[in-house]
Amino acid sequence: MKTPVHCEVVEQAAREKLKNRGVSIDDIASIVYDLQRPYNAHVTHEQCYESVDAVLCKREIQHAILVGIELDELAENKQLSEPLQSLIDTDEGLFGVDETIALGSVFGFGSIAVTSFGYLDKQKVGIINELDKRKTEVHTFLDDLVASIAASAAARLAHRLRDIEENRRLEDIKKREDEELIG
């Protein structure tokens, strides 16, 4: 029987991949802040950062990051077969696998995350826009993955802030959030 990869190894690898491709938690937290600010005047950058950090603990997000960035890097190094090489290298408009992988990872955070992902995919704000404009590198998957992480973190934070407004006990909120980290 094959030995499974320990979850901490996978999480660290996903975080390193983001960092090595020029994406920080702070970059994504800035997008979350911009998404949440119109709905909560008291939201802090620290809350947004914490929410991004929590989203990055989810296995499904980590797996999507590892697969997507690996494909971007392989395309960047011209290591894919045709026509896949050209589809990813040019970020072909009708090639939707990048969005499909990213969208699949937001479903765990509900319809708010799904609609926010669609918005970010079209508007390309913050680091998403920067990645989209870096023409010397391939970020066909990464820009959508960042949108997915930001959308998920914004949805997570919106639900958390509502729970706080409703005076739910912090330990109950934390327990539910911990349960949602599975997957």
C-alpha cells in the first residue's frame, strides 16, 4: 500500500508555490478587504488576512493550487504536448479548465463565494490583474486560483462577521469554522 502524503507537507508545498510565483497572503487579503469593505465598514485587513490563511488550510484549495501552478510552470517551460501547450501558454479564451479547477474549490464556501469568484474572474483586481499582465510568465491557472482563494476567504469572513453580529459565542464560531476546514 502506498503511503499518503501528510497534510502538513501538502499545505506547505501549496503555500510555497504561491510565494514562489509572487503571490502573498497579504496580496489576497487586500482583495478580500476590497470585497468586504462595502458590506462591513469595520472589517480589518487583519481579519481578511486571517480568513485567507484559514482558506489555505483546506485540502481542496491546496490540491487546486498544486495542480494549477504545476500546469502553469510546465507550460512556461514548454513541457506540455500540443495543443495543450498552446492553449495554456496563450490562456485561450475558450479553454475553461483553469476556471473549472478554481471554481470547484469555492463550492465549499457557498453561493457568496461562487458569485464573488465570477466577479473577480471578470474584473481582475489587485494581484489577479498583475498576474494577468505578466506576459513573460504563464499564469493561466494562478490568476483564477487567486480569485478562488479570495472569493472563498471573503465568503468565510462574511459568514463569520454575521455570526459575531448575532452575538454567537466565539468558541461556537471557531468550532464550526474548524469543521468546515475539512476537505
